[in-house]
Amino acid sequence: SEFSASLLQSSLTHDPSMYCQRRKQLCCLIFFCDNKAAVDCVSSAPVILDPNTADPRLVLSDDLTSVRYSRNNQPLPDNPERFDSCLCVLGSEGFNSGTHCWDVEVKKSPVWCLGVTTASNQRKGHVFFNTDVWSVQYGYSDQLGFRVNQKLERVRVYLDYDRGTVSFSDPVNNTHLHTFTAKFTHTLFPFFCVSLTLTVRI
């Protein structure tokens, strides 16, 4: 209802981290670990990875809800939107307005990198992280994003497209990690950088 929407907007204005709690149908939990992973979506619609963007060394499940690393390149078309050097994959849904939130479980992963990028960002070669990437990382080089020094269990990503902010926080300890500010003019997609021992399941 209009009244409920007003209450929701009011709560978000004062505490953006409440977005996941109040709009659970838009929030999902992504679990990263060494041998297995899972995403527990509280929405009725599943969160889907985009197979056309996955690096050929990444293997997606038939239902497009999990991805794992493979030593061998798969015989996939070299389409323009596909990563060919970075072990990355994008989410299938992009955002060009509004507020969006998702949680990522990272406690069993030795290294991880996650965030958002523009739909137009170059995915060929090793230049992906040079521009139009807003991310945090643990165990990688500083080039891949804001470095998190402490071991975390979970990372929350909160995107406010209209205000031009991407915030990362630790929802377990309720601490802020980092906020990027920019003027967004392109569609943004969640992205996940998969290490050699990492599997992601949604």
C-alpha cells in the first residue's frame, strides 16, 4: 500500500541496512566456501547468474544457481559480454534505479572479491578492474577493490542507485566497511570473482 511504501522509505532514509529486513523478497544470501556454497533466497523468484558472462573456466549448474572453477576451458562462444581472463561472473539482473541489497557469506573462503560493475565495462583481458568497478576484497591485490583486513563471516552490499552510493558492511557485527560514491549513468550488475578453490551456489 501507499502507506506501507511510505513507512518503508522512511525507515530506509534513517537506516539503509534495514532494507534487507523490510524487503526480504529482494534480498538473498550468497554463501562462499572452499568446497561448496549456497544462496538462500527469501524471495519466491530465484537469483540467477548470467551464463553468457561467465569466464570459460567457470562451470555453471543447469539451473544457473551455482558456479565452480574448472581447470579446462569450456567450448563456449567468445561473445562480447563474456569474461575471458578474470574468473568472474555477473548476476543476470541489472539495476538502473532504486535501492537493492544482498548478503554474501564469505566465512569459509580464503579469498574473495565482490561488488557491482557497469553493464558497459570491458570484460576482455585484464582491464576489468581498471574502471567502473565498486568492490571490496579479501586476500587479493588492492587493484581489485577496497581491502578488508579482517576475516569476515558475511558482507552486505547495499546499492542506492539514485543517490549514487554502494555501501559494504559486516551485518554480523553491524560495522561499516566502505562506501563508494559516484554518479551512476549505466545499468549496474552484481559481480563475483571466484578463486581457484571457490564454488558459489545460489
